[in-house]
Amino acid sequence: MRALIYKSFETGYNLTLNVLLMKIPIRYITIVVGILLLTFLIITINLAFILPKADPPPDIVIELTEERIEYGRYLANHVMLCMDCHAVRDFSLFGGPPIPESIGAGGERFGREMGLPGEFVTPNMTTAALGDWTDGEIFRAIVSGVSKEGKALFPLMPYPHYSQLDGSVFI
Ligand code: HEC
């Protein structure tokens, strides 16, 4: 047993020595490094340019009936609390209510002092900003955190929570 252990140490030692002394032909090393580099390149190109970054937005159109608009208002102000973030809050008042003129226009700042990795200002989500978004793109942003251009939204926008809901509550 002991002899076996010595033997395996010896083999390992010899192997290391061979590499250190460059006894392994340089072309083998080049081939291995080349294969590793190529694999790295293929994966990077795939991730950066070839693989789709997000699913396409669903093809939905939400009818703008008075009832649906009222339902959306109820969700945005009282259930999903979109307007608590997408508005500037007046913290000089109890509970920091959103300033009425800013509701939907965004502008609230969330900074590093809250433990975030940077500074975030909630974007405008009135029709002035989202007017050219399709209903499907807005839906995708709410439940998947993907912007119109296909970029990821920072999860301060609570899509990880909204995605837990049955999507039909939004449409
Ligand atoms: C906790 C705060 C918060 C709440 C609640 C919230 N959002 Fe957001 N939302 C954000 C932030 C912050 C961003 C910007 C994220 C980024 O820039 O990566 C954002 C981004 C968005 C965007 C993308 C806008 C753009 O121009 O790219 C849309 C659309 C949006 N929110 C809609 C909603 C809707 C609808 C609701 C409610 C169902 C909601 N948000 C609730 C904080 C919030």
C-alpha cells in the first residue's frame, strides 16, 4: 500500500516536472489552449449575438373600454402600486404620498443609501413615454422585466413579484 502511495506521488511529481521542464511538446499545449480559446469565443459570440435575449412580446391588444381603464387605474394605484414608484413622493407628509402632478411621470430616486448597486430614477410611463409601445411590450415589461428594446430592467421594478401572478390579472 505504502509503495503504491509513493508510486502515485512519484508519477504526479514526474508529470509536474515534465510540464515545468517543457517536456510536453509545445504543440500539444498550443492545441489545448487553442481549443479552450475557441470554445470561449463560440460561447461569447452565441450569448452576445446569436441567442435571443428575450421572448418576443405577446400579441395582445387591450380594448380601451371605460371599465378596463377603471380596472387599470385600480390596479396601478391600489393593488400593484405602480404609481407609488412611478411618481415623485412627498416625504414631508405622513406616508410620503405621490405628488399628484407627477403620478405616472416617474422621477422618484432610489440610491446607494438604500443598499442598491447604483442610482435609479423611475421612468415616465405615461403615454408620452410609452405611447409607441404595444400592449404586449408593456405586458412583457411588467411580468418579465424586458424593455421595448429588449434590455433587462433592474429588478427594483418588481417584475419578479408580478411574474408570480396569473398574467390574466393584467389584461
Ligand atoms: C418598487 C418600485 C416600482 C414599482 C412598484 C413599479 N415599478 Fe416600474 N419601474 C421601476 C424602476 C426603478 C424602473 C426602471 C428600471 C430600470 O431602469 O432598469 C421601472 C421600469 C418600468 C417600465 C419600463 C419603462 C422604460 O421606459 O423602459 C415600465 C413599463 C414599468 N416600470 C411599468 C410599471 C407598472 C405597470 C407597474 C405596476 C404594475 C410598475 N412599473 C411598478 C420601479 C417600479
